[in-house]
Amino acid sequence: MAELILAVAVNAVLGALLWAILLWKAPRDQIELAGPEGAMREFRAVFPEATGTASVSDDNRTALIDLQLDDQIGLLQRQGRRWNARILVPYDISSVRLDPNGALEIDLSDFGWPRASIVFSDTEIRAIWLTRLTSLTALSTSRTSPEVRNA
């Protein structure tokens, strides 16, 4: 019986040690946006003709892009190990709100990308984007969609 207890204890210690080494040596996903220029570079990887200025979130994993074409807005967000980019149109946005922590919460009408949370510590930038995104939401509720979006 003592041999069994000793074998279980040794295996438990070795398992805990191997687990600690695995966590210590696991690669960290440190990929972040390198400022507005990096955000535009990633956005242009999907939309090569895009021009505009980007506002990068505090965590450097999300950016809103003021596209200089018909007052459109670009959204770039890190999800897992890839960057997702889209151009927001009125029918894409269900609602926009400011949460108690100061993050912009954008609810999208796409079940594949249902929401985005963006934190800007600069209150002026946050207010500008809240107004712009809210105006897109108002446009989507003022008229009906010309097509069925998620049938």
C-alpha cells in the first residue's frame, strides 16, 4: 500500500511540475496594433483601396477607422490569432452604448461577429466615435433594409 501511495505522489508532483513548465514556456500572443499606421496596414490587407485615419483602442487590439469615402466607418479587431476587418454600414449596427467602465459597446447584426467592445481613455475621441456610431444606428432604424441580411 505504501508503494502505491508513493507512486501516486511522485506522479502528482511530476504532473504539476510538467504543467508549470508548459505554462511558463507557452508562447504568449503579443500581437498588437503598432499605432494608427499599423491599424491602417492591417485594414488594407482586407480592403486595399481604403484610406482614412484610425483611432486605436487602449489595448491595441481594436481600431475604428474614419474612412474618407461616403462617411463610412471601418472596424478592425483582433479575435484569436487573426485580424477581422469590416466596413460598417447602417444595417450592420443594432445598438451602440457606453458601458459604466467607459467602453463603447457595439452590437452588430451579424451572428458571426455579434459585438465589439472598444476602450478609449481619451474622452473626446470616445465621444466622437459614440456620436458617429449612434448616427449609423439611427439610419438603420429610420428605414427598412432593401434585402434580407441573415436568412
